[in-house]
Amino acid sequence: MEKKIVVANIGMKFGMSHVEGALSFGAEIAAICDLDEENLRFAGERYSIPEEKRFSDYMDIVNNKDINVVTVAVPDQLHKKISCDLLRSGKHVLCEKPLALTREDLEEIIKTADESGCKFMVGQICRFTPSFIKAREIVESGTIGEIYFIESEYAHDYMKLCDTWRADPLRHGVIGGGCHAVDLIRWLAGDPEEVFAYGMHKLLPQVSYDDATIAIMKFGENVAGKVFVSTGCKRDYTMRTCIYGTKGTLICDNTSPTMTLFTTDSEGVVNEKPEIIEVEVNNHNAAKEFEVFADAILNDKPVLTDACEGARTVEVCLSIVESSKTGKIIKPNYEF
């Protein structure tokens, strides 16, 4: 058991929330890293991290034996290389989602994590969002009965965000952003057995992949689901999610202070007034995420969103993309 968490954070444009998460836990920040000098300077000054702890080369962190935990928030294409180098150096790693963009990279990360003996966590942040945590509690309590249909969406306009790495064809919107919605319904309803998808491309001329995709999923007998991903939608960001059960329906998202619960009476008739449940709005709860990861390290607990779990979510995303291209029903392969 390690008694002290000494952290390095790689990627300061998207990783400052991880710095805040580590600080909220009381961890020591030993280093921050970014190729961009301005990102590095801004983060260093914001969190009072001295210049001698700011690095542009992540290998300085790999080779630092005092650091035992690293968060990785770099472009998705770099997750495999950086994460594996860190794991091989004996460091615990919290890597941003999606775990990787290809099955080959997923398999290498899993293998390296297993061989390293270190803890590895994928940052599937929706599992730490208060409204979605409450939704899972309601589902598990049996309040809405058995799920027969579940749908979630990832609606996020990328018009001003499509820089070089987001425009990479490997980083399809379903994999890069839509993995949030896919992971959420996997967490609530389990692994889909089959997926079928349609893709559209009308909104983002600067990318070659579809900017809107709708995927239908079969989870088992009498259970279906849907994921809608739009990275060019003309609306505010949301992950609106509806969970339909045999005794009720739950409607929630990650940006609203309330969620709506419909229940039924003893005769199965829906009650006239739904219950409005107040929830905290915290759609990037990095503090709770880091707390859970640190607890797993300090007390040798399993990491629930480990490399295999992150890979299963990406596998569903890859299956959606394949279906939208081929017009075929795809059965995800969860064997890693």
C-alpha cells in the first residue's frame, strides 16, 4: 500500500480539471506537462506550480521515480503511447476517455496494464455525474421496474473545436465524444449484444466522418436502446437520457438541476404528477473521480472503469461506426 499520492498531470488544455481533482484530494502535485508553453504557463500560474515542476517532455515524468500517479489528458491518438510508457515505469494512470481509437491500441493498453501491476482508470466521467448516479440508484431500487428501453444522446457542436486531432478520421465523433453516451447506457443497462446505425454528414465540412449518427441496440430479450450522437448540432451541449421501465420512466441530463421521475399506481396507471428531483449540476466531477482512483490505489481496491471496461465502451463505438459504414448489424466483440 502506498501512503502518499504524488501526482503529475499531462495535458494542460483539457487536464486542468484533473489538477483540481488531485488538489481537492490533498495530493502533492509534483509536475505538470504540456507541449504548449502558454498552456503550461497558464496552468502553472493558476495553481501556483513553480517553473521547475513544469515540463514539455512527458518522459521527464516517466523517469521521475518520486511520482506514483499520473493523469493523462492529451489528444486521443496519444493515449496508448503515453499510458503504456507510464505503466511500464511503475506509475498508476488515470487516462481520459476514450481509452484509444483502435482495437489494437485497446489490446496493448490492457496487456501493459495487466503486466505492470499498476492501477489504471479510464476517465468515464459520466459515472461521477450526480444526476446519472441518482439515475442508477433509482434503477437499482426497482422504482421504475425493469428497463425495456433506454436512450441517451451526446449533442455537442464541434464547429469551433475541429482542430487537427479532432478532424482525424480515426477520431470519429461517436468514438471521441459519443463514447460518453455509450458508456452511460452500458453502465445502466449492460452490454449491447447487437448494434445497427445510420450516419449523416451535413454540418461539419471540415471533417471526413459523419457528424450525426443514430444507433439502435439490442441488449437482450425485450430490452432495446438508442444512442444519438451529433457533433455539429445547433443547440446547447447536453446528454439528455431517458430510461423507460415497466413501472415508470426517468428523464435526466448532465446540465440541469432537476430530473423527472414518472411512476405508476397499484393498477399500473401513470401518476398524474411526476416527481421532480433536485440534483447538483456537476458534469465534470473530477474531484470525485480522483477520489475514487486514489482510494483504489491506497486501499488496493479494483478500479471499476479499468482498461477492460474502457475498451468495451470503445468496442461498442467501433461497432456503431462499422454498422453505419456497412449497413450491417454488428455484434460487438468484448473478448479482450
